[in-house]
Amino acid sequence: MQNINPTPPAQNTAGPSYPDWRWYFVIWTLLALISASEKYLTHFSEGTAITIGEALSYGLVSWYTFAALSLPVIWLARKIPLAGMGVVRGIGIFLLTSIAFSLAHTTITHGLWYERYGPDFLFSRSYFLHLLFHYQMDLLVFAGVVAIYYLQQFYRRAREREVRESQLETQLTRAQLQVLKTQIQPHFLFNTLNNIAALMYDQPDHAYDMLTRLSGLLRVSLEQSGRQEVRLEEELALLDDYIAIQQTRFPDRLSVIREIAAETLALRVPGFILQPLVENAIRHGIAPFAFKGVITISAAVAAGTLQICIRDNGPGISGNFEDAFSRGKGLSNCRQRLAQLYGENQQLELRNEPGGGFTVCLHLPAVPLKKD
């Protein structure tokens, strides 16, 4: 057995970046200037005016210290995401880190004023008063930094989701076009219509049935246009029409066995995902050979995973399975779409069976999809 794990599309794995340093400096500088202005005007209105230089020193020291401490806060937010915790634990961690943030800010700013106010200033009575009375301000700054970080991450994920959805639409369109191209290729229609014409005289009921199947196949293809996922029962209905048409080409050489568990019918699968796989089984496992071909389509759920397998009784594939992806669009598109839709929560498995035959299995999340 050999498993082929799909390669997801390239994504940014470096994690969320820190703010642009230029804007980071500008924003904190503006906050420092606002704080310095407020400090100067407050002292002026109270009749205890201080110099502009003192006010600037106060504002710059305080807010540049906030700026420096915000970097480890962002780092901690990345390492310990609050969204993945319970409410009580999240609040507890938030309060503890905010206290540590306030303690660090007060200690650093007092240390920076050490030379001006003397050695007793660092752990003087004013230090503990600042810890008590400035905590509210420190808490607001801390909460603001955390909130801005999560807003930035929310925006980044929203943008990535938009890009991913755009890529999914492109992949879906390509898959639909590939299916329609396969279904209405001139030789395909020629063979189908020839079979219908031959049946019209001797077996008109069968000819009518074939026309109905062909019409239904094209109709369902158009109805599912634009939908990324469908219920498995819808996908199997589309597949039934395709198989019925193919059986007119191989009336005595193609039989299909279905082993579909009832609980799988309502589960979601990518639209137009099975037809290319069955087509490959017919084209490579049955059409080139004289023996009677059998295709087995099975679907079951195990451990929260939907497993859909398509097996033919052909000779299998020799050599590297990866070559199978390079020979045609069907498997390649299937692998890319699965990676786009489900990331790492899926697997595309190819294997030669010990007793002969070749199997393609899809392993997908077993998630129901409501009817429209």
C-alpha cells in the first residue's frame, strides 16, 4: 500500500508579524505627546507649572516603556491564545499578565527616573502608590494592545479566507469545466448518440432511457454550478447517469457494485469529485482490456471520517504513484481541491490491491450538509 498525501497550497506559515516599525514608532510617539500635553496643561491649571521639557520627558519615558513592553505582550498573545481557553481561565491569565505588565512598567519608569530623584525613589512610597493608582491606566493600555493584536489577527484571517475562497471558486470552475469537457467531448457524444441510434429500432425504450440519462447528466452539472460542496447522495445521482451512459459503450464488459452506507448519504463532499475518478478507472483499468470490468464504489464512516473508495479490477499501476497525478488532470485537480477545502483534515490514498485491481480512496471529515 502506498498513500499519497495531498500537498496543500502555499500559505504563510511564519505566523502573524509584528506591526510595521515606522507606524509602531509614530503611534507610540503620538500617544507620548498627547500624554505630555495633558501633563503640562494639568500642572499649569493647578498653578504648579512644569517646563515643556519635563512634560515631554514624562510622556516619552512612560509611553516608550509601554511600547517596549507591548512586544512581549504580543509574543505571549501568540503563544497563549485566550480564544482556546475557558472563560475563567482566560480571565485569570489576562489579569495576571496585566498585573505583571503594570509592575514592569512602574519598575522601569521609576528606574529611569533614578538619577533625577535619587536612589530612594525606585522603591519609595510613591512607587507603591503608582502601582496602586496607575494600574487602571496600565490595564487599559494592556487591554488595548491585546485587543489590537486580536483585531489584526481577525483581519488577517478574514483576508486569508477571502483568498482561499477565491482559490476554491477557481478550482471548482476548473473542475466543472473539465467534467463538462469530458462529458461532451465530440467522440463521447458521437459514441453515445451512435448507441442511441442503434437502439432506436430494436430497443426504443433503452434509447429513450439513454437520452434521458444524457439530459439528466448535463442538467445536474448545470444545477450544481457554483456550489463547492454537495451531499453525497447528489454526487452519486450525477455519477449514476454517467455510469449508465458508459455502460452503453461496454454493455457486456462493465458492471458496477455499490456499497454505500445509508448514514453517508447526507454527508458533504466536493461537487464533481467522483466522476473523474470513475472515468480514470474505466479509461485505465477497464477500456484497454478484454476481460469483464468491475468497478466497486463504497462509502462508509469510521472514527468521524468519511471514506469513499473506487476500485477497479484492472492490473493496477506500476511505478511511482506520483506519476498518476502528472498523466492527467483528474487526480491532480482532485488533490488540489481537497487540500483547498479541508487542509490537513483529508487524505487522498492510492493503492494497488494484493489480489489485483487499483483503488482510490478519499478520506474526508464526516460532516452533514443540509438540503437546499
